[in-house]
Amino acid sequence: MLVLGAVGYAAAGYLVAQYEISNARSAVNAVRLERTSINSAFDAFAWLSTDTALVSPSEAKAKAAVISPDSQILADTIAGNAQTLRSAQLKLNDLSWLTAFSRGSLQGEFTCLDHARHAVDEVKTAAANYMLLGNFMESYFQVFIDLDNLATAAQNNDAAGYANTFRLFRSDIAISLQLSNVPGLPSAHHDQLIALQAEASDIETRDLASARGDQAEVAAATKAIDADNQKANAIDFSGVQAAFLSYYEHKNAFNSELDLATC
């Protein structure tokens, strides 16, 4: 009876283990099926590591505008995989007391699931970061659209258009600064916005002084504007592209972990 009981225990344990192992492999394979679309999403963000000065602010904003929604799609794509992998891993762990004769196989599958979960975590982290980054970059480029519009209004002697655009300019700077607290974002963008905010304040001071006929204050404000310009132009953006690439490049980590998920 003891022998039969042991055989029954082994057989039952083996069958249950094989069933859960099959489920675990299906969970990992589900992530592999998403690999191409996930890598394509990562590639779509690669333009951030290029020189955005080569395109107009309007073009750059249009490209930035799709980052957050694309990131949400990326997060939604991987969300179900994360839950399925976690569930499969927990079930395998719960079987360790029952399947004494299959513990070696279970451990291998558990390790495989661990790598797959790490791969998914890379995608989840990237998606969260990209959503924040996309919101900021869209607002950041809007500031420079405003600057272009201000220049156009000034050239056309459009006082009403200039006043309206200037109000938008100050508001958009404030919004962009609020969104600038993005993990890993180089400080150059924030510093530049601070300098532009100071310049906007000094421009307003100059214009109000000019309306009052206070030439001394106009001269002082103009001098301050020149200093703001120099400060903004002196900000070093040389390392920005490399910083974007190094911080937001989760693609390699995702693929490396998925390659290790061999089961």
C-alpha cells in the first residue's frame, strides 16, 4: 500500500506539474508573440535620441504628441502578460510540496518565468517613463511654436496677435515647467525654460515701461532680456541625446531577458 501510495503521489504530482509547466510556457510564449510589436514601439521612440533642432517646433511637437498614446498602447499590450506570468509563477511555487519528483523541472520553469517577468517589467517601466516624457516634450515644443508666432506677429506689427501669443507663451512655459520633472530627463530643458520664463517676465516689464514712457526702466529691462538670452543660449545640450538614449533604452534589456526565458 505504501508503494502504491508513493506511486500515486508521484503520478499525480507529475501530471499536475506538467499541466502547470505547460501553462507557464504558454504565458512566456504569449510575451514572445508580442516581441515584434514591442520592439517596433521602442524603435518608434528612437527619434528622441536624434537632434530635434533639425526639424521645426511644429514638426517636433507633432512627433512628440504620439509618444504618450503609443506608450499607453505599449503598457496595455504588456499588462495582461504581467498578470499571467505572475499567476503562473505562483502556481508553480505552490506545487513544490506536491511534486517532489518534478522539482527540477519546476525550478527551471520558475527561472524561465522570472526572466520573462523581468522582460515585461522593462516594458512597463519604459511605457511609464515615455508617457511622462511625451507629455513634457509636447509642451516643450509648444513653447518654441509660441516664440515663432511672437516673431511673426512682431514682424507684421500685429499688436493684438502679439499680446495674445505672449499670454500663451507665458502660460505654456509654466505648463512645461510643471511637466519637466521626468525621471532621467537632462536638466538642460528645465534650465532653458527657466531662462525663457525670466525673459518673458523681463519683456513684460519692458513693454509696460515703454507704455508709461519710462525710458530708464525700458533700458534696464532690455539689458535683462539680453542677459536672459545669453543664459538660455549658453545651456549645454550636447549630452541630451545620449542621455535620452541611455536612460530610456529599455529595448536591449527587454530582449536580453526574453532571450534568457528559455523553457
